[in-house]
Amino acid sequence: MTGLLLAIEGGDGAGKATAAAEVAAQLNAAGRSATVLSFPRYAETLGGHVLGEYLGGRLPHAASPRAIATLYALDRFESAAVIAEATARHEVVVFDRYIASNMAYQAAQVGPGEARDLMGWIARLEVEQFGLPLPDLSLYLDTPVEVARGLILRKRKRSYTDEALDTYEADMALQARVRANYAAMAAEGLLGRWATVSTLADGALRSPREIAGEIVGLLV
Ligand SMILES: Nc1ncnc2c1ncn2[C@@H]1O[C@H](COP(=O)(O)OP(=O)(O)O)[C@@H](O)[C@H]1O
Ligand SMILES: Cc1cn([C@H]2C[C@H](O)[C@@H](COP(=O)(O)OP(=O)(O)O)O2)c(=O)[nH]c1=O
């Protein structure tokens, strides 16, 4: 079996983990084997461990966006065998964040004139140099920053920090730039095919079941 790779993307607290789990559950219930891989893999890889230290504020924050991007890419590179195994065993592999997260977040740390170059650099590092597979579909989960912040505060404690908001989550201006980067990547089809799904309808949060149902409907 060669699994279809579906990357769920979006800002912090957009509802990615919830949507990824629900998409896999709906597919499995319909007899289509699916699994979820969530990045970063904090506890499983060296890159993930160092990132946990970074996001928890225990490393110097003067590190350049390229250095940080390399750690996220390393976490996926170290996971190549796990990705290959999941792809071999399942019809659909759902990524809770993938390469586009690195592009959206690191490009949000540099000036607008540098953002494009950095996105291209990250895509080449991950796909050409590290040999990671391109996703078949990147799904941008569109949740306004204020709604996402409310959802982050509902999360359970994370492994890498005691704070309610980690380094990136606390920075609202950064979250707004991340959203703009995702919208641009989706519009231009960077890394391949994109679709956008809104988590709100008439100003209210849609149920995870409804959001996932729309996503499953996009998988042909
Ligand atoms: N559609 C939804 N309706 C209600 N609560 C949600 C929905 N999506 C996510 N949540 C809740 O919001 C919080 C953050 O969601 P999560 O999926 O962990 O976001 P992300 O992975 O994008 O950071 C969790 O407590 C989750 O249960
Ligand atoms: C996977 C990935 C995440 N990130 C960022 C986005 C998030 O702000 C942060 C942590 O990822 P996140 O998925 O939010 O972890 P958790 O749900 O445990 O808080 O890392 C990147 O910058 N590049 C990447 O490749």
C-alpha cells in the first residue's frame, strides 16, 4: 500500500491535532486505514528533544531562523523510517504539521524581503537534501488568531513547558505573520496541492466532526 500524505497545517491552537485525530477516526471507521504522525516528535528524536528545550525557553533565543529550521527538518529526517513505514502500511498518513510549518514559522521571523528566499531554502533542505516526501495535499486550517488563542488556553499541559503559552504562541504579531504566510503558500501552491478549511461558520466554531468530514471529502 502506498499511503496518501495529508498535511494538516495552521497556526498554534488552530485545531490541527483535533482535526487530524478525527480525520483518521472517520477514515478508519469507513474501512480506510489511516494513522497520524505529529511533528515535532519531541520525545522520539534528537532534533525534537532540542526543540522542546528551545520552545520551553531553556536555550538562547538568538539562534538564526535557518538554524532553528534545520532542527525541525532534522526531527523529520530522523523520522524518515517511521514515515516510510506508515506510508507502506496505511492508505492515508495524516501529518499534524509538516514541512510547510517550518516555512510559515521561520519566514515569519525575518523581514518581508527575506521571507521568500528562506521558504525556498527550507523546502530544498527538507525535500532535496533530506529526501523527505512531498505531501499529496496540504490542508490549511483557517482559525482567527483570537479564537486560536482561546483554544490554546484549553490545552492540556505540554511535555516541554509548564507555561500556558510557549515561545511562539505568546507572540500575537508572529501568529498573524504565520497566518499570512500560510495564506500565501496555499494561494501559490508551494510544496504542491493545497486546500483551505475554515474552522468557523457564522462566527462560531464548527464541530471537529464537521471539520474533519469536509477534509475527508477532499481526499479523492
Ligand atoms: N472544532 C473544535 N471545537 C471545539 N474545541 C476544539 C475544536 N478544535 C480544537 N478544540 C480544542 O482546542 C484545543 C486546541 O486544539 P488542538 O487540536 O490541540 O490545536 P493545535 O493542534 O492546532 O494546536 C484543544 O483543547 C481541543 O480540544
Ligand atoms: C513542525 C514544526 C513546528 N514549528 C513550530 C510551530 C509551533 O509554534 C511549534 C510547536 O509545534 P506544535 O505543533 O504547536 O507543538 P505543540 O502542539 O506540542 O505545542 O513549532 C516550526 O516552526 N517548524 C516545524 O517544522
